[in-house]
Amino acid sequence: MKNRLWALALALLGSIAESHEFKAGDIRVVHPYAVPSLAGVANGQGFVDFTNRGAVSDSLMGVSTPAAQRVEIHEMKMDGAVMRMRELTSVTIAPGQTVRMADSGLHLMLMSLKAPFKVGDKIPVTLKFARAGDVRIEMWVQDKAQGGKAMHEHHQK
Ligand SMILES: [Cu+2]
């Protein structure tokens, strides 16, 4: 019994430790991840949650990565019964606010991947903020359930 509890505790510690974050200026980025790309699909999808710890608002103006031809910020919205994606030119974040991409229908669309995304890949990405400047992050390629869980656990810290 005691051994089993230890194993459980270690497993929990392990799952919590498997997350990462980045800071630049007043921006904190929590556990950015991308999902494995589907066979025959040229584009990939990533989720980047970020917090503004400053006293003034900031805006995510653009995203780039050597792993894709270009990156778009997409918003998914229901239009009647039809799910539509549209591209946003920027995402503004108020002081003290956290943008949770998956919860707000946002994601990064990585267009024309140079190579398919596989679980375990680490994708270097640069986020361009109007005030904080360039924030260099690494998106971990994980199954959506796993990446989302690690992101949520990380937000609790
Ligand atoms: Cu999209």
C-alpha cells in the first residue's frame, strides 16, 4: 500500500514537472503546446496561454517559427450551426488578464509545416508583442488532452 502511494505521488510529481513557461517583460507564457499534425494535412495547430503582469495593456501582433511557412492567429466561432475560423490581426491583453487560447476559441495555425509535428517535438516560436517585444518560446508537441492538462495545472501555480 505504502509503495503504491509513493508510486502515485511520484507519478503526480512527474506530470506536474512536465510543463514549462517563458517570461519576457511583463508577459508570462504558460506551457505552450502544439498537437501532432494529421497525416496528409499541411497545417499544424498550437495553443499558447499568456498573462500580462504589467500595468498597461499589450498586444500579440504576430507569430513566427522556422517550422512553418507562416503562422496565423485563428478564432473559431459558431455561425448558426457552422463552425467558422477567421484570422485575427492581433490579440490585445489587458493588465492582469490571461488569454487562454483553447477556452476562448483561439489557436495558432501553423501554415505549411516543414515537417509533420510528432509527439515529443519541440518547436521554437517567436511571439511579437507591441510592448514586451519578441518573446521566444518552445511549443511542445503533445496530444491535446495531455497538453491541455499540463497547461491547466501550470495555471494553478
Ligand atoms: Cu485555424
